[in-house]
Amino acid sequence: MKTATITEKGQISIPSSMRKEKGFRTGEKVVIISYANRIEIRPASNFIKALKEASVNEKALSKHWNTKEDEEAWKNL
């Protein structure tokens, strides 16, 4: 665990050891995700790739699972 100080502009510096460990590079875009009890910072390239894969998988699966029979079977659960 490391600490950082928030500047007047709301900026922080991610410690270099953590940047190296997690693969963050200078100038790289990041995604900032706010949860109820924490904030996550992820490399944008990894996040966008994961979203695309999830979207493709959902579309592929919906061809087999998104049927009237499935909707009827699951509607009362």
C-alpha cells in the first residue's frame, strides 16, 4: 500500500513502483471507475479490450440463449 496527496487541481501521482508493476506508461490514457467504497484506475486499452470481448461474447451467446423458451423459463425466478 502506498499513499498519494491530492493537489489543488485534483491530481495525484501514482507511485513509480506501482506504475511499473501494473504496466502503466507515461502518456497512457486511463479509465477511472467510481464504486460506492473505492475508485479504480485502469489502463484504458485493457478496459476497452475487455468491454469489446464482453460485448462480442454476449452477442454470440444471445443467439442461443435469448429465446422465447428461455424467457418463459426464467421469468418467475
